[in-house]
Amino acid sequence: MNNTGKITIGKHMMPLTDIPNEIMRGDKPEEACGIFGVYAPHSDVARLTYFGLFALQHRGQESAGICVSNGDQMACYAKMGLVNQVFNEQILGILRGYMATGHTRYSTTGSSVLANAQPILVEESRDLSVMGKRRKKTTSLAVAHNGNLVNTGDLRKQCTDLGLTLTTTSDSEIMARLLHHEYSKHENLTEAIKTMLPQFKGAFAMTIQTPNEIVAVRDVPGIRPMVAGYLGDNNDPDGWVVASETCALDIIGASHAFDVTPGSAVVLNETGISQFRWRNGEETEKLCAFEYIYFARPDSYFRGKSIHAIRQRMGEIMAREAPADADIIVSVPDSGTPHAIGFARASGIPYTEGLIKNRYVGRTFIDPRERLRALGVRMKLNPLEEVLRGQRVVLVDDSIVRGTTSKKIIQLLRDAGVTEVHFRVASPPVLNPCFYGIDTANQEELIASQYNNGGNDWSALAERLGADSLAYLSIEGMLEAFGHAENELCLACLNGSYPIPISSQTKLALNKYILEPDKERESGNGEVLTSDEELSAL
Ligand code: SF4
């Protein structure tokens, strides 16, 4: 424990980095965190946040945390693991207050260790003399961040120049320290945000919490999502909520009010909800295309559009662009299922469940050692032989990144007696890495990049994966399904056009361990936690 933060190192985290890659990461881009915040003085805000995080679990499974404020003090609890592993009745009972923020993490800057769990609470105490008496004054601020900065090195230097000590290896802590430094000057959060946020280059949606307010902010041009809603009656709400996705509003019975616009800050405090611009001028929102393709839960809505409906439409258009002569349509569950249903609807070929997902293979229970390595994809998917044997199959997936899992799934189908596999990927090929908070793998790992010849002939990649044919959805087809113009999305990993400028030098320098040059990993981890006394005091 120290007076500039609330980080203690304990003893009980599993070394997640030892788990075989193929089991841990599969063949999908990995999301980079879910965020939730609620201001509701008459509610159990820790429990509401717990359920909000539960709904956002798909966005990050490495750690979870909740920070509460009661107008005077703040307390934060975070730990490695899934939301329902991190929190129990006792902890939720201790986290009392009238506002809370929460975070589920997938690491994109900094190792998957407890010290990097969020929300990150920064507290600094200094002695004051008030009417001749010495008093201790504590300034507290917590940050929960989704995204990735592209000027991390410059900001780290700024911290060093200001004498700010970094105790973690995430870009999120840099933002928290710099915001706290500015905030502690006058305790004016609005001014601190207006001063600091224009200096943060990259993708970020985050909550910034003090003892008496929560401010949710979104980057320009709005690559990472953030929505706002209310509890109770629209005319007289019981509280206000912000979250990465609308599904986190639904789970606590909140209603969607609006999507936070890029460059805006939404303030939740005793006066209700208000907004201000931290950056002048309007910019076209460029939400990450992969939110629509894969990341967001199908029951979420962005910009008024149903994710589920969009994914089905992608499948329909895929069937139009690359039809196949086959007996059944099978999806790679669960994320490929809406696309497969759309493909079936448009093609007239019946959709059938052919691969059964083992939904309860949690990371916690995966033995990282050699014994389970050989099981690979079978741990996640089991083929239904009686459905598949002798069939010509269209296998539909939402996306592929490295191709490793796709090859194994196709082999599973072959082993189950499938006679032909026509692989249809209902999104465009991932050709470039992401620098905005999504772990899409390095350029050399992107399998489509290795086989890209600038056209639509993917026969060499089909052969590598063991498929009889392979086709991707075109960018035009995807835009048609989204109902958005090209300039209304980030498409960088698909078309190489990065909406936040990033130099080739920075591209080379940026990686998950930019703040860990020696890639030193903590193996004995603990929990980010205020002391029991402080928790109880709330
Ligand atoms: Fe999303 Fe790709 Fe843009 Fe990254 S590069 S934000 S994954 S669309």
C-alpha cells in the first residue's frame, strides 16, 4: 500500500501466459475490455455494476474490478478471473456507495497480471494547515479504460518529467496518473479532462470517477463504443448508467438514452446527467467495424442498429456473393451462427447444428500443461457425426485471424465424414494489425495477409485450411449489411486506412509490452484493493 495508489501485491494468480495459445486465444481478434458506470444513490450500485460487468464478460475475461464512491471516499476491488469468480456476497456487501464503475479486462498494453487490473484508483494525500491545525487532504480518482493509446511512450515520458511514479505496465495507468495530477491542482474534473484528453492519442472509451461524480468519455473519432441510459422513469430517473454496450443496460433494467458521441464527456452526479465537449468540432464517428462483426453481443445495439440483424444480413449477402452447392449450412458456434442463419435464409440450404460448443470450458479450469495441449479445438467444439456424415457442408464463420482454429475445425468435419467443406467467412479478410485496442495478432500472423493476391482467389488458402473452397465477404457487402458508409467506420485492419494517424516507426514500437521492455511478468500476483479498514469505512 502506498499513498499514491492503492495497489498491493498478493499471492494467488494463475500464470495465464502459460496456457497454450490455441486454447486461450482461438482464432479471433480479442476484445479489449468492458466498462460500466452507474450513479444511483438509492440503489446497491456495486451489485448493479456486478451485473453490468457480467453482461460485458465477453469483452474481457482476464480480470474484473469495481470501484465505489460515497461522496467522500472511494474503494476499489479487482482481481484476476471472471466476474463471478472475483466477486461474492461478502465483497459486494462491503462495496457500499452511491456510484460505481466497473471493468472487465483483456490486456492490450501490459501483461495479464493483477497489477494491471482495473479500475485503477490513484490517491494522493498531502498535509494542509487549516486555521493553524494540520489536516490530511486526499485526492482520489479512478479510471476504467477500453482501448489503446498510440503515443504511450510520449505520455510515459510526461509522467517521468512530472515525477509521477508508475506502478503498473498499462497505458491506462498513465492516463489515470496524468488525469489525477491535473485534477489534484484544483479538483475540477471538467478542466482536467479538457486539458489532458486532447493529449491522449489513440482509441479510448473510459470512465473517470472521483468521490462525487463519474464522467464517461469517448475518443475522437469514436473507435471504442460507449452508451448511456437511465434507471426508472424517463421523466424522473432513479439513476444514470454508462456502459460499453446496451446489453449491460438491459440486464439491470435500464433504458438506453443515447450513444456517447466522439469527443464528448457525459457527467453523472447529484444534478443528474449532463454533457460537455472535451474537444471542439464535430467529427464523423468511426466505430470499430469488428464491434459489428464479432465483438459486441448480438443483443446489443449501436447507433440504433441491431447487431444480431446486421450479422444475419452479412450472411445473406455472403450467400449472394459466394454461393455454394451444398446439402447443409453449419456455423462455427456461437459467433458464426447469426451469419450462418442469414446464409441459409438467402441460399435456401437448410441450417443445421453440426458443431456443439462446450460452453463451460472456462480458462480457470484449463490445465496449462502438456496433457491438454493435444486436445486443442476438441475442448471447445464437438462434431455431430450423425448430422454431418456424407454431407456437403457450407461452414460459416464470422471472421478468421490466424487460421489455426479454422484448419482444425475443418479437419473435425472431415473426420466426422463430411464429403465437401465450402468455407465462407462472413466478413472481409483481416490484412492489417490493429493498434486501437484489439488484439488481432501481428502482421505476419494474419493468415489472409500471407495469401492475399489483391483479388478474390483464395484457393491457396483454402488448400492450406483443408477446405474445398473459401470466400470472404467483400467490404462493399459488409457496408451494405451495416447500412453505413465507409467513412463511418474504422476499417483499418481490413483496408489499411488508419483513422488515427500512426507512423511506421510507432507501428514497429507499439506492442502489448511497450511498458515492459524486459517483458518481465509477475508470477505471484495479488489483488488491487483498498485496505479492509477503508472498505469497511465506506
Ligand atoms: Fe476495429 Fe480493425 Fe479498427 Fe482495430 S483496426 S479498431 S479491430 S476495425
